[in-house]
Amino acid sequence: MSRILITGINGQLGFELRRSLAMLGKCICLDRQQLDLSRPADIAAVLDQYQPDIIVNPAAYTAVDKAESDDELAHAVNAAAPAAMAGWTGAKNALLLHYSTDYVFDGDKAMPYEEDDATSPQSVYGRSKCQGEQAIRASGADHIILRTSWVVGAHGSNFLKTIMRLARERDSLNVVADQIGAPTPAALIADVTAHIIKQWQTGKDKQLLGTYHLSSSGSTSWHGYTEYLLALAERYGVALQLKPENLHAIPSSAYPTPAKRPGNSRLNCSKIEHNFSLTMPAWQDGVEQVFQQIFNS
């Protein structure tokens, strides 16, 4: 039976991975206290203690704006820590499954990004995640990197929860309409991860290794996403102060943030669909499932 070590189990993806990977081996679920990614030099000793066959690493520094003034910590967690994990897995002939982000791209492409498109991160967060990817590849360790975007889940904090809170408090709201992506449920990412690991366990086929894009199908803007949430609220009888006619579309320039957001966060998922015989569901379906979990349970 495989020993599967999962980092960051209190995050929205770590929470779902605990569920999805439970049947695939002995899961070793570690929080920040047990495995502190801000201390990369200590990681090997922790891994020596547990001797995992597979490391699944959703833990990351994800405070995108705060990272602009916290460069050192962001790089420790997002670059140096994955490098340390890759060094350990390479030496032990284990597998590292790591998550990355659309922020490794500049967000200027007109079409969805493919895995081999040139990276050009525009923020400290994006650069730190990109360097984490590069370190894993350079290590020579067996690895799978899953780039995703616009993650949403019933557990943890995310755009859906923030918007629903604001829609209860305010009678007017401005939301950015020129950033495009696909809201992707943490549960979907976790279930695809389980599917990938099961396939890896079957034959340890090296052809499966590498970098993949993983997101829901279709796309919308943050404004379009919010419109859909308001429609769900009406359908499920969730009382809001905000009326749809008082939701206003604004450009990114009207809502400046310390870190630059990608204008295009769309990811082409044809490679993962082909290699693992998958079909990505529509973003609306996943968002509705998360909405039901939170507001209709």
C-alpha cells in the first residue's frame, strides 16, 4: 500500500484531497505545524520520518497582494520548499505531485494557455510559483505539476464566499469584467488528482509525468461569475441585499491592486483530458455544487 503524504490539509484543496485520496493508500495528512514550508531546510527530516511513496503538495503562499511586500517568505514556501521536496523524492525514487497556477503566465495571450507556452510571471507570487516549477523539473525527480486557476471550494476562503458576503451587506457592487478564467472546484482538482495517482500506481508509466493544465471548461469574467452567483442565490432562495441591476462591471484599471492580475487565466486542458481519458465539466456545474454545499446543506 502506497504511503501518500499530503501537505497543507487545512487549505481548500488539502481538505478535499484528504477525502479523494483516502482509498488509494495510507494518507499522511500534515498541517503547517507538522510540515512548515517556510522552513525548507527542515523538510527532508520530516519526510525521512514518514517515508512517503507519493508527496501531494497543495500547500502554498497564496496571498497574492501581500507577496509583493513579502518576497522572501513567498519564495521560501513556493520555490525553495518544492525544491526540497523534489530533492528528497528524487533520491528516494518517490513521486511528487505539485500544484501551480496560471500566474506563471503574463495573461496577455488571446487564447487559452497551453503547457509549453512561455512563462512570464508578472507578480512576486507568480515568479515564486514559476521558480518552484523550474526547481522541480531541474531536480530530475519523478513529478507531475498541475497548473490550475480560480479555485473555489466549500472549505476555506475564495471569491464565491467573499462575493456572497458582500452581496448580503451591500446594495451596490463593482466587479472587474476584463479578467477571464474558469472557476474550478477544489473537489474537481482533488478527484482528478486521485484519478492520476491511481493510474500512476497501476504501472508507474513515465509517459504520464510532466506538467498539465487542470481547470473547468468554459470561461467567464469575475463580473460574469458574480452574475451567476446572484442567479443561484435567487434559485435557491438565499436572501441578498444586492439586486442584479446594481451589480456594475468595471475594468481592472478602476480596481488597482499591489499585484498585477492576469487578464487571461484560461488554461487549455486537452493534454490532461487525452492522457488520462478525462472530460472537464463546465465551470457553472462546479460552482453550483459548491454553492449548494455552502448554502443548501
